[in-house]
Amino acid sequence: MSRKSNHVSQTPATQWLQAHGVTYTEHPYDYVDHGGTAESARQTGWDEHAVIKTLVMQDERAQPLVVLMHGDRQVSTKNLAREIGCKSVEPCKPEVAQRHSGYLVGGTSPFGFRKAVPVYVEATVLGLPRILINGGRRGYLVGIEPMVLTEGLGAKAVHCALA
């Protein structure tokens, strides 16, 4: 089962992981405003390509969706919209993202979202042996196998990374 540690309390994300029998490792770091995945990768010693960011976006009807992307890549919103059959996709404003997810921006995990929303993952993420992804709090990442994203979360693979 999952491993708990003394220094990080439960989050909706870790509760979700435990409820779904997902084994994960904990990777706390010192959160830095606007440091992003470059900072968390530096502090944890991981390659930024394997640190996955959780991006809350919306389509042209303001319906929320989540995109999981390599830390060192950007999302092509045009390619994403085309792949998922929308006219357009854009990032949500921070306060809107927080309302959809229940998490503070900078601490958004795809697990334990406030409400069910479609989740998309850059297909190349699924080829990595292991990833770090936000564990539901600023300064807290969890290490998991990428298959958890598709098998547990139901994320759909897309090709939307900018080259």
C-alpha cells in the first residue's frame, strides 16, 4: 500500500492515491513563488522533463479540463483543441482554476479534484519510467508510475507539446 511520512499531512490527492491502492513516494521541497517545475526539479534532483505540471484550462464554453505536461515543455492550445474536438482552449485564470480544483495554484494535483473534469496527458509522458507530479500542496510532489494517469485517473493521451 502507500507509504506515509511524518512531515507531510494528508491532502485530497494522497487520500485519492491511497484509496486507489497507488504506491507513491513523497518529494517535499521548498516552494518558491513562480519557481515552477525548474525549481522543484532542481531541489529534488529530478530531470525537469519527468516533473509533470498540472494545468487547469477551459474550452470555448468555459468548461474546465486538465492537461498534464512535461515540466520543460509548453502546451500548444491549438493542437490540444484540435485533438479534443474543441474550437479553442485557454488557461484558466488562477482564481477560476482554484475554484474548479480545490487546490491553490502552485499546489494543483490531478488527483482529488473538487469536481470531475476531463484529464489529458501529453502522450510522451506515458513513456517515462516514473514521474513526479504535484501531491496537492505547494512544495510537495509525489513519485508515481505514469500508468496511474491513464489507468487510475482515466487521462486520455494527446499530442500537444510545443516542439
